Amino acid sequence: MPKPIVVVGSVNVDLVAQCKRAPDAGETLYGRDFHAGVGGKGLNQAAACALLSQPGPLVHMVACIGNDPYAAMCRDAMAKLHIQMDQVLTEDTATGIAMITVEDSGDNRILYIPGANELLSVKHIDKAAALIREAAVIVCQLESPMETVLHALALAHEAGVPTLLNPAPVQALPHSLYKQLSYLIPNETEAALLSGMKVETPDDAIRVGEHFLRLGVQEAVIVTLGGQGSVVVTRDGSTHVPSKKVKAIDTTAAGDSFIGGDIHAAVQYGTAVASITVTRSGASSSIPSLSEVERSMQ
């Protein structure tokens, strides 16, 4: 049986308002549509892995949700995606919420209330230690407490498990962490803030990727550049993978869906996944199936 994919991270309910443009301070505008869905960077990435690996390895989520009606929405969504929930723990608090405004241009603004996600602790990671040590890969983001993420990555690294970090929402990382990462996947803003370097073009992204490799990232740095595609940087060289030209409807889960695509050919695959995701509304619900991605690449 294939080793599992383990995603340590956030589970949210997304409250999404669609409008021509976001209101300015003190301004009230009519919206066009509203819907509630399930997301969170962790769950979105787990959803992408689950949808794109069928039939294949099981995807396990290590997360905390609240004790409220939103929690049932989250569990139902994970069950439909066949995401394993043995390590999804219920805490006596509110489930994480993301309030999202999506403009007609496809751009979004997100206000994140972490709720139960803040309670994912080192103890929870220790409870899932056996699962993590047997994983094919561990995937993390930064919507969970930093101490917890660092512990999960260290545990996996010590066990020889490949580690992948999407450093979003971006915050300062200890330099010692980079040597524990197999793969680092920031977008251009995150890469610039973490490195202190300008990241506006593919050439900039290559330079910043080389910087992170010097800090210790082991296998590859992949910098996503929105409409400019992405750049893969390894010790053997670098590759620019252009984006596919599509009309963006909602970019909410684009970066998260990219993570689920399995490095050079894999990035082309991830680009195809993200290009479909941005043409649909929603977060985890916008991520395509394996067959949809394969058709788009023909």
C-alpha cells in the first residue's frame, strides 16, 4: 500500500462575497452573490492531493476544528474528498473562518479568523507522530501556530520524510528551518519578504530560489508568479514554466491547488491545476479532478 500524504494545517469555512470591486473604508456597496464553502490553506492542499492522487495514497489531515455547526460542514467536505480524519481533532471553540471578497477581476481580499486552528499544538503533532514518520511527504503552511509547524517539520525530517512548506501567510522563519525543508513553495510576495530581495520577474525568482538553496533547502524552491507562471530552482539548474492563459474568476485557492500537483514536469502539472482552479468560484470546491487536469493538458 502506498505511503500516505500527510497535510498539517488549517481547516476553515469560507464566507465568500462576490462584487464588482471591494468597498473603500466607510463605503457600502451592493454585492452580487454570496456563498459559504469549506477551505483553509491546509484543507485546500489536502483536497488537491486527494483529487489528484486517486487512485493512490491516502491523504491524512492533521488539524483542529471547532465545536459548532461549521465543523460539521468541514467534516462532510473532507469525507466527500476521502480525506482521512483520524487526526482532525475537535476543540471547544469556534471553527476557523475566512471572510473573502472576490472582485469581478478575480482578485480577492481575505480576513482570516483562525479559531480552532490556533489550538493545533505540539501535543497534537506528537499524537500523530507514527503517521508522520510513515508518510510519503508532509505538507505544511503557516495558518497554524509556528511552534506546531516547526515541530511537525522537524519530526518528519528526522524520520527521513520529505517535507514541503508553503510559507503562507508569510512570517519570519528561523534560518535553521531551511535545512529541514525538501521543498519550499512561496509566491513572489512571500519570497520577497522572506529573502529581502526584489521578486518581480522570472529572473528575480531564479535568484531568490538560489538564495533559499544556499540557506539549506534540499531539493527545490518553486516560486509561483501568478500570471507569469512559476520558476523551479534546483542545484542542477532552473526552469521557468509559463502560466496558461485563462479568464480568472476567483484566485482564492490557486496557490493551494498548485501544491497538490506531484519537480519540473510536476510544476507543469501544478500550473494546469491552478489554471483550472482560478476559472471557478470557491476554494476547495474549485479544485479540479485528475481527469479534468489531464484533458486540459492534451
